Amino acid sequence: MNSAEAHGSPAFHLLGPVDQIPLGEGRAFAVDGEQVAVFRLRDGALRALAAVCPHRGGPIADGTIDRQVVICPLHQHAFDLATGCSTTGQEPLRSYNVTLDGDRNVVLQTGV
Amino acid sequence: MTSVVDRPQGRHATTPPRRRLVVIGNGMAGARAVEEILARGGAGQFTITMFGDEPYGNYNRIMLSHVLSGEESHADIFLNSLSWYRENNITLHAGVRAERIDKFTRHVFSSYGRVTPYDVLIIATGSRSHMPPMDGLHTPGGSVKQGVFGFRTIDDTQRMVAHAQQEHHRRAVVIGGGLLGLEAAYGLRSHGLDVEVVHSGGHLMNSQMGPDGGAVLRRSVEALGIGVHTGSRTTAVLGTDRVTGISLRDQPEISCDMVVVAAGIRPNVDLAVLSGLPVERAIVVDDRLRVQDEEDIYAVGECVQHRGEVYGLVAPLWEQAVVLANHVTGADTSAAYLGSRTATKLKVAGVEVASMGLHGPERDSDEHIVFSEPSRGVFKSIVVRDNKMVGATLLGDSRKVAFLTQAYDRGLPLPEERHNLLFDLGAPDGDVGVAELDDDAQVCNCNGVNKKALVGAVKGGCTTVAGAMDATRAGKGCGSCKLLVQQVVEWAAGGAVEEDPAAGYYVPGIPLDKPALMDEIRKRGLRSVSQVFQALAPGSLEDAKSKMGLASLLKMMLADHYIDERDARFINDRVHANIQRDGTFSVVPQMKGGVTSVQQLRRIADVAEKHKVPLIKLTGGQRIDLLGIPKEDLPQVWADLDMPSGYAYGKSFRTVKTCVGKDFCRYGTGDSTKLGIEIESRFQGIESPAKLKLAVSGCPRNCAESLVKDVGVVAVEGGRWEIYVGGAAGAHIRKGDLLATVDDPEQVKVLTGRFMQYYREQANWLERTYAYVPRVGIEHLRAVVVEDSEGIAARLDTAMQASVDNYVDPWSERNDPLTPGQFRTSLPLTVLPQVPVQ
Ligand code: SRM
Ligand SMILES: Cc1cc2nc3c(=O)[nH]c(=O)nc-3n(C[C@H](O)[C@H](O)[C@H](O)COP(=O)(O)OP(=O)(O)OC[C@H]3O[C@@H](n4cnc5c(N)ncnc54)[C@H](O)[C@@H]3O)c2cc1C
Ligand code: SF4
Ligand code: FES
């Protein structure tokens, strides 16, 4: 684990161009030992959650999304895209701050 | 004779000895009485033993009508499972019949030589089907002739279903046109049989309604494709070893393969008579439900006669059970049962009938308000005496049933304007009515759920109507109390009731049913899922749960005008493979009609070897499944296979299963493999509201299981082909209904396509044909699809052709992914480059 994170201070990771994530879908990234699903909403906004479903390990990045939630493809549990809280009674997914830089690259923040 | 003497277990020196409570009859009344006793601390007072003739726990007999029609499975109607008895320390002798009571020494003698002592006894033996005298009902050996059924128990129902589903059984006669008879007729009709109801009365349901209502009802029943013969007395059941028909007095014989006798019930009183208890029409009880002149013997349910009345419905027995339990446990020794007012409802989908009390005026001063609109199947009649309602009959419009039932039950004063009773005026609005209801007022009569139980469920967190219904089972019998259930839930939730994402919507996120949704899409020229949300969703909000259904609908409607947004698809349809528990996918190449070749087999073998496929499996759909393929390998696997997709993942046309057919099979009368391959080639990949699985068999031996497919084709003698629709053998089992018999395989393809197109346009999202076909009825489908009664056949054919023409093998996307990272792995992520810290 990266030492900045161990101390709880934020670390920023460049995930590359936003175009690698189609509108309305998610893609998974390995970031500093963590598995993160980054979603690009239809209005262009980004959201990032832990990529592994707490229910039975389903691939969250393969889920179906709207502006509020992502639905896991395996057993249809739903998670709030902003907070990671499950709306169907599962444990929450960790959520991450995610933004775009000036070159339309995805920037993910870990370690807070 | 050896005998076993039951000795209650678990007596303890320090606690006072518990008394021995024995219950004979483990049906709705017996089990309910025990539940009420337990609720009053009975477990501390009694060791409980129950005898049940049926080898099961207690189930909801009412629901047998739904089990017969296939709307419920028999496993779902149990009220008390065997574990319930264990958990409550009740000794249940299931499948054991009590034969005699010695009321002097207080013992029950039962089958298998068992002798059981009691301190308190409850008799709840219910009723049985009445078999009116007619010739030929029995075999010379004395058993009921094969093909004749009563309609009372789970076993009756299962035997009927099995009999109805035998392929050569096509016609059924139901004797009796009352509630039970009509429900039996409807149930058998759902299995595709031709059904005739033979009723000795002058009109249907004559104990519940007058002749005018009966005439309207008859039209509605006939509209279901059920034949009705009133004023007809059956004189004999024909056939030597099995049923071949019935004969009627003064009328021609009716031939049939099965007969259901629903001509009334008779209380089970043999045991009581044999044991010297007072029996008139049934076992005579007093207002405490105690058998007349007996200190320690109670009786409850359909086997009792109270103040001259014998009931044949459940509502009275819920009330009886409460009074009985109060006395048996001593919880309230002043409790008295004073009789019940009964209301009945018919549980036949599409024919709403409710009736209570008188069906016509009896005194000169009685008022009678009638509204009749036979063409719509609507009839309403109310009898008023002294400004109180004393009877009502409602057909075809049940909106007022909840209020009228309350007005009737509770003797509420009526509005001045009597017609307000029949129409949507004047009744107290939901809130007032519900707030006034007593806590223990019964809301759902079928399942005996009172207001308190429903309110409890809401307080316990079930804040949707559907949730509260699931938790209490209220509204899950005949369904006619749903409105009242809804009002109670809303009232209990104090306005915080969550809207059920209305059942009628095509998808939960757009408040429109399918026709209205399709209409709007057409009118506004919407072409993509996001446009539909934008234009039609409340607040233009997207809804993840609605995306897949909308994508399928738009593709069906628009063919190549559809703007395909990949995010609207479920992952399976984005990568054209079925996702599995570990996030890998399965690959099922097309293998039309289950026919393959050396080349295909060799290629599949090579691919499996090259990609180290963990499992190669023959599927139930007659093709080969390569399981455990990582997402990122899918394009290469497809490239190496160089075979089209078999669509084993989508809500779409799947496969056509075939048998060897006439070229090889010694029985084959039609070339089933050829036709199957042609059908699969034509309709491959067509999306639909739910999966479509087809089959073609070369003769009625049906080796391709055509009778249980969404569309199943069977070659019959003379070069003809039968087309069945709506069959299933998955989560539900249903024999398909015969749509048509045609001479020519080309005609099979036309009708198959036309049926599927009509289904695509009409069915609800995820509604398989096994639900859709019985919902709309095979007659209707036959009329539209075969006879072109609506003049839309040509349009349907054209629309299907457009979809066929628009087919592109999705696995061709392998060379040119449609979206960036379409096949990038989502888990596990070890293959991804690590991203540097900024
Ligand atoms: C592969 C196969 C089992 C096998 O090894 O033979 C299969 C596998 C699955 N079936 Fe099936 N069904 C398979 C034949 C059947 C059959 C038999 C048949 O097609 O002749 C049935 C009964 C007929 C029917 O469709 O009703 C069948 C009834 C179901 C059902 C119940 C549908 C229903 O409403 O009754 C489901 C669940 C669903 O659709 O919601 C289901 C769902 C599934 C899914 C897709 C579950 C899922 O969503 O992941 C399974 C995929 C497993 C996987 O990891 O890939 N499968 N499934 C069969 C593929 C047939 C093919 O070649 O296309
Ligand atoms: C298909 C169908 C649909 C119905 N629909 C409705 C409806 O919509 N609304 C409504 O109000 N009512 C309806 N009813 C009627 C309702 O089911 C009965 O009123 C109710 O079941 C009566 O309960 P019970 O306990 O008195 O009798 P049962 O439920 O018949 O229970 C009696 C039990 O006692 C057992 N038994 C009998 N003799 C002995 C013995 N000697 N030893 C041991 N066990 C014995 C029997 O095997 C049976 O299991 C319907 C009935 C049927 C068959
Ligand atoms: S029956 Fe079908 S859905 Fe169930 S485990 Fe087998 S393949 Fe999966
Ligand atoms: S693994 Fe995600 S819902 Fe089951």
C-alpha cells in the first residue's frame, strides 16, 4: 500500500482519457491495489465506486446505471452512485471522488 | 389387533399437568382454531395432537382454483407447513383418519389402530364433494370411474391437472354451474381443454343471484370459450372403464374425456354419527361452538350446523375459531358466535362476480335497485330493507365491492340517493371508511386477514401495498379485497405509503402501459431509450430498471430506425454472451435445429482446446455451451469459432429444438429437422418481451417436446402440422394451446412469425408466452393470427419481415468493438496496467 494512503492523506491517480468510458456505462480500473469502477453518466458526470459487489463479488462495472444507481448484473442489487450505499439492503460500496482534468483525463482520488 | 396408545410427552412434576387437546381434521378450520388457541396461551395449557386425513400440513383450499388454472403452484398455498407443527410442539398425524370417538372414556380411535386419549376434543372434518346419483359414476368394483373427479383437495387438483394435460384429452364436462363449477371450468380451460358446464338450475350461480344476473354471467362465461347448458340434469356417465361422455335428460349426449363433479358439498359427519353425537344436516353446535349436550367436544368449520345454518365458505370459520378458542382456553368465556353474514366472489380472471345476502326483494317493502348492461357484462343489483342493505349482486365491475361488503356486514345506514351505492358517488371516502373499521374487521376473507394484522405489517416496515400483501397474504385469494387492502395500507402508513411502481406499466420508470407507451413513441417519433426517458419519464429521469425493456421494445418497433444506445442494454446484450457467477461468460454458437457437422464439431473442439475452456456442455436446447470464457477473450473465441451466435443470453428468440424426423425415424411423418432449421434461420436473434423457445417434432410422440414450447410444431398423419403456443416446462409447466393445424410447412412459418409478432407487440415485458397466451386466450389468438379477425395479419407479417431483414449476427462485432473497452474485463483486474500516482 502506498504510504500517503496509509496516513489517510489524499492521492490522485490519472486514469487516462474519459472517452474510454462510453456514456451511460462503467469501466473498471486497478488503482493502487484497489479495484474501482468508474461510471460516466449520460449527462457526462463521473462517479466511482469499488468494483466488487459486496453481495457475491459481482462485477459492478458491468452493471446498468441511471443517474442515481448502479444495478449489479448478477443479482440486481442496487447501489447509490454518489454514496455507494445500497438501496436494496446490502453492505455499502466504497465511493471515490472522481473528476476530469483540463485534458479530459479522468482523475481519481484515493486515500481519504 | 395391536394398538398404540398415545401418551403426551413432556409432563413435568413441577408444572401442572397440561390437558390433552385433540383436533380431528387438519383443514382450514382445524388449523385456524389451533392458531387462535395458541394465540391465547394455549401452548401452556394443552398438549396438542391433530389428525388429518390428508397427508400434508394445512393449506389454503380456496387457492386450489388458482392451482388448477396454473396461476399458483401447489407448493405456494400452504398456510402451516410441517415445520410449523414441530415448532409449536403439535403432534400431527398426517394421513391418519379418525374413525370413532368414545365420548365416555374420551378416546379417539384412528386408522392404523391408534387410540388417543383427550381431555378436550375439536372436530373440524369439513366437507367433501357431493356426487349426485347418476348411472355409471362408479366402476362395478365400486371405485369412481377413471376420469371422474371431485374438486376438494390438493390430490383432486393434481390428478385433474395431470389428466387434463394428457395430450389426447381434449374435452371436459363440469357438472354444476355454481362458484366451484365455474372455477373448475375456467381452470380446465386454462389447460386448453374444450369445457362444457352442465347445470341443473335455470341459470348459473342460482344460489348467489337472480336470473337477470345469471344471464349476464352466462355471456361472460361463454366469452371465455366455456359452453353452458342450464336446466340440464346429468343422468349417466358413459364409458366402460374410463369416461367417454355423459348423457342428459331430454338432451343429446356430450362426449368428453373427463368429468368434474361440482354439484355441491356434504359435511363430513360419519365420524360424529358413528360416535353418537347430535347430527342433523351437520354436527349441531351451540353459540360457544360446543357440540350440543357435550361438555368437552367442540366442532368448527363446514362440518357444523349453528342455529340451523351450515356454511360453505371460510369467513364464518374464522369467526367461529375465535369464539371457540376463547372458550377452550378460558380467555373469554362470554364470547358467543351468533352466525355470519356471507359474501361470495368468483375467482375467475376476467369475470368479476360478487354477491352477498338476498338476490331479490322478498317483502313488499323491500327496495330493489338494478343496473344492467349486458353488452359490457355489467350487472348490479341491491336489495334494501329498512334503509339497510340486505343483499347485493355485482357483475363485471367490482369497484364498489369493498364498500358494499362493509355496508352489508355492518348494517351501515345508506345514502339517500340509492344509485350512489352502485356508482362511484356517495360512499365514504377511503380514509373515513377505513378509520372507522374495527381492528379485527376482516379485510381479506379468503385468507382471514383483519385490519390489525395489515396495520401491523405496515408498522413493521411494509410500506408498499404489495409488501403488506406479501407479508400477510391479504388480497392473495380471490383478489377482490385489493382495493380495501390498499386503503387500509394507505391509512396505516399515514400517507407515507410508497407507490407500487404501478403494476400496469410496461417498465417501472415510465407511467404508461404498453399500448399507450407504443403510441407515444410512434406519435413523438422517439428512436432511442434516452429519448424515451427525456420525453416520457417523470422529470425526464432515467431509470436503470427500465432500460432493458425499453431497448427491446424500441428495437422491435423500429427495426433499423432504432438508435441503439449500448448503455441501455443488459451486460449480456452488450457482449453477446451470458454472464456467470464469477463474471466470466458462456459462449453458445448457433447450431440450427440441433443439427451439426463434422466441421462444426472439429472447430468447437479446437477452440475449446486453444482457449482451455473449463467446461464444454451439451445444453437442454440442443447445442454446445463453452463455459467460463473471460470477457476479454470473447472476440477471439468467436473469431476462432467463426459460427454465428446462438443467442443463449438474450430476451429473444433462442433455438428450435427438433427431432430426427421422417428421413431417419421409422415413425416420422414430417421432416421436422428441415422445418426446424428453416424456422431458426428465419427468426434467429429476433428480440421479444421474453425468451422464445421453439421445437418441431416429426410425429405426435413429440420427441422434441413441442407441447411445452413457446411455439411447438408437431407433424401429424396426412402431411399436416399442428402449431401449439404458450407451452412451458421451466419454472412453470403448461401444455401449449393448439393454434392451428395446417397442411404446409410454409404456412407453419407464416403463422409462427405472425404469432410471435403479435406477442412481441402485445405482451408485457418479461411475460413469457405461458402467461401471455392464457391471459389473452387462445380463441382470441386464433381469431387474430389464423382468421385475421382484426385485419392486421398483413401488417404483422410485414413487421416481422422487417425484423428478419434487419438481422445482423452480433458476433460480427468481434472485429470492430462498438464501444471503447466493450470487451475489457471488469473483474478481476490483474491484467490492467497499474496507474501511476500523480
Ligand atoms: C445452458 C442451459 C442449461 C444447460 O446446461 O442445458 C441454461 C442455462 C441457464 N438458464 Fe435455462 N438453460 C438452458 C435451458 C433451459 C430450458 C430447456 C430448453 O430450453 O429446452 C428451460 C425450460 C424452458 C423454458 O425456457 O421455460 C430453461 C429455463 C430457464 C428459466 C425459467 C424460465 C421460466 O420462465 O420458466 C430461467 C430463468 C429466467 O429466464 O428468468 C433460465 C435461466 C438460465 C440462465 C440464463 C440463468 C442466468 O440468467 O444466468 C442459465 C445460464 C447459465 C450460465 O451460466 O450460462 N432458464 N432453461 C440451457 C441452455 C439451452 C440453450 O441451448 O439455449
Ligand atoms: C376449489 C375450492 C375453492 C373455494 N373457494 C372459496 C372461496 O373463494 N371463498 C370461500 O370463502 N370459500 C371457498 N372454498 C370453501 C373453503 O375452502 C371451505 O369453506 C373451507 O376449506 C372449510 O374449512 P374446514 O376446515 O371446515 O374444511 P376443510 O378445509 O375441508 O378441512 C377438513 C379437513 O379434515 C379432514 N378430515 C375429514 N374427516 C377426517 C377424519 N375423520 N379424520 C381426520 N381428518 C379428517 C379432511 O381431510 C380435511 O383436510 C373453496 C373450496 C374449494 C374446494
Ligand atoms: S437450472 Fe438453469 S438457472 Fe438453474 S442452475 Fe441450472 S442452468 Fe442455472
Ligand atoms: S453479486 Fe452483485 S447482486 Fe449478487
